[in-house]
Amino acid sequence: MLDLSGVIETKKIKNTNETDYLNRVIETTKIKNAREPEFLQAVNEVLSTLKPFINQHPEFEETSLLERLVEPERVIIFRVPWIDDNGKVQVNKGYRIQFNSAIGPYKGGLRFHPSVNLSILKFLAFEQIFKNALTGLPIGGGKGGSDFDPKGKSDNEVMRFCQSFMTELQRHIGEDTDVPAGDIGVGAREIGYLFGQFKRIKNTYEAGVLTGKGTEYGGSLIRKEATGYGLIYFMREMLKVSGKELKDKTVIITGSGNVAIYACQKVQEYGANVIAMSDSNGCIYNRNGIDLSTIQQIKEVDRLRIKEYLKYHPNTEYMENQNGKTRIFEIKADIVLPCATQNEIDLEIAQRLVSNGVLAIGEGANMPTTIEATHYLLENNVLFAPAKAANAGGVATSALEMSQNSMRYYWTSEEVDKKLDAIVTNIFEACQNAAKEYGCDNNYVAGANIAGFMKISKAMMSQGIV
């Protein structure tokens, strides 16, 4: 019988080529998940950076640890029928991917967007495992959502959809089992409707079952701002190590949702100049800087397109998307913060950014850079903050919300922000140390993957073959 105790602490060197094992797992995963390109991209990106660590641990092959790691513990798919304002029955598809619970209950957002499918949610859930491990908090990895589009729907339609969605989801979640949060298309409104239906069905006030709640009923201060703030705290630390700072740098930010808005707010506090932002239709550009209060009015209050910004600031340039792609990357800037969606930056865009003299890139969205683009940026000495480390502030603060719910207690904004800053700083140091230990200095992509994997693998090995 295999002895699984203490295997991570003792490094073992084996003369045979353990990367054969790693490559076999990647190839087998491709065959099993051939129609899931986003998931395969995420698996390949993570596993390919683990070679220095895998080579020192032959016990992983003996226990098929990687095969277990890339297979979700549970995939839940269900129909979501609801009635629109015209009395017509609509049907959407709902998902919850409970990927890995080795270090805590499943934790990860819900995404409501027409692009949602199994591949995207599996990639997000897989990334979430490592992101959550990096926080140092006891939370596993999961993700969920639906192909429902809240845009253009009335509040009553959104409420009816959320109630139908939760009627099924409630069977599979709980504060010690699986704790969803918000993501694209799921904000305070949607979380409120979801929580109300959960409470109605369960007949109990289980505040910790959802995070991102309103502060009136168990939500945490700073949760809305946390992902954007955390991104800038990570960037601050990464620049500091290279002898640089955020002050007086020019910045472009893709997106104009929560992550983009609060990354903009925090980076402006550090004295940087945000010159461009975008949405799914186009981008705005003003060399003198973007007025964040106007963006917040347009996006958080009026729920309109970013083009409306020109009505308030007519000296701003608006650039419509071409062939479905943003033109924001044509703009020269010191720092680029992709905060919209996956695979925004491909190899061609990466080459343009390098040609434009970009200094650093910080991923606010999940996997906004392709593998080829990431390699090119690293090869050209661009400082690169990977999503699973740089945007972990949101889930870290969600875990802080869970703690407050358990204690029936609230922390002040200052207390939560201080804890968030400390967590993100620790994440950066963990990435830096792991990269240095395994010969990948200044490669925070490899550092993040190795640091997260070290914690997950130890927990999985300790718990046996499950």
C-alpha cells in the first residue's frame, strides 16, 4: 500500500523523465475534452509550468494525482424555465462545476452570459482551484452560471430567472459545501434575488451560502471593490521589486464592469493616469485621463454603453470595435489591465503591445491572455501579473465575508481593505518565492501555478485516493 504521509515535504529526484507523465496527462485530457478549448487552454497553461516541481515528485504519478486534479469532482447541469414579461416560457441551461474541495468548500462565482458553456465554466473552475489556494484561505474551487443574458431584461424577468435557477441550485450548495458568488452578469441585484429564493426554500437564514451580498443582509464592505483593488496591490508589489512604481504611469483598462472600475479607482489613487477604458461595443480614449465618476454613472446607475461618455466629455475619442475586437490595444500605455473577458490578448496584440513599449500587464479578467501571447510577453521582459494571482482579491474578500457571517460580525472598510492588502501581498511573495525556488525568476505565471499546486497537491495526497 502506498504511504501518502509527508510526501510533499521530501523532494525526490528520479532519473527517468517525469515530464513524460505530465505530457501524457495533457494529451489524455485533450482527448477526453476535445470540444472544450477554453478548459484545455487552462489545463495546458497550468500543467506546462509545473515541470520543475513535478520532476521532483514521482509519487504524483504513482497516485495519478494529475489525472485526479484535471477531472472535476462533480458537474451539475440543469434546465432553468422561467416566464418573461409577455407570458412566454423561456428555457435556459444552468451549470455548477464543483471541481476540487481538497482545501475547503467549493468557492467560485456564477456567470450569466450568452457565451456560457461547459468549457468556459470548467476553465474558470479549474483556475479557481489555484487562485483560492493562493489566498491561503480554506476554500476549494468551483464555478457556475447560465447562458441567460440579463442585459435588456426587466427586473421582474431577472428575478423570475434567478428564482428558477436557485430552485435547482439550492440542492447542491451550502456554507460548508459550496459557496457561489457573483461574476459577469451577476451583481448585487442578482445575488439578492438568488439569496431570497434560497432562504425561502430552505427556511433558514444561512448567510454564508452566497457572497457578494448587500451589506444590509450579511455582505462585506469592500467586496465590490476587492478584485480591482487587489489587482492594483499585486501590480504595486510587482513593480516595486523591479524598482518601479505606479505614479505617473499611463494605463489602459479593458472593460468597464466592477473589476475595471475599481482597478481604475485604485490605480488613480496611486497617481497613475488611466487614459482608456472599453465595453463590448468600443473604447474611449483621452490622453488627459478618464473621469471615473462619469463611467460609474453610465455603467452602475444608467446601465448604458460606454459611448455615452462623449455626451459628458466631448473632447474624448471613441473607437468602435472592428470585426468583434476592441481597438483599445492600439493605444500606447505603460501599463495594460485586461479586465473584460478571456483571450482578449492574442499573439498579434501582444506583439503590438511590446512594439508600443508596454512595461507591465496585470490580468484583472480570468485568462484574458492566450498562452502564445503570454510566452511572447515574458520572452520580451514584460512584467506579467497572471489572473489567478492578480485578481484573487475578490475571492479572498468573499472568504472574509464568509468569516464575518460565521461570527455574526462586521469589519469596517478599513479593516477589510487592510486584510485584503495583506493577503494580496502574501500572494505576490508566494509567487515570487516559488518562481525563484524552481528557477523561474520573475516569471509570476509559473510562480503562481507552482505555489498554488504545492498547497493543493499536499492536501490531496494527505487525504488519500478520493
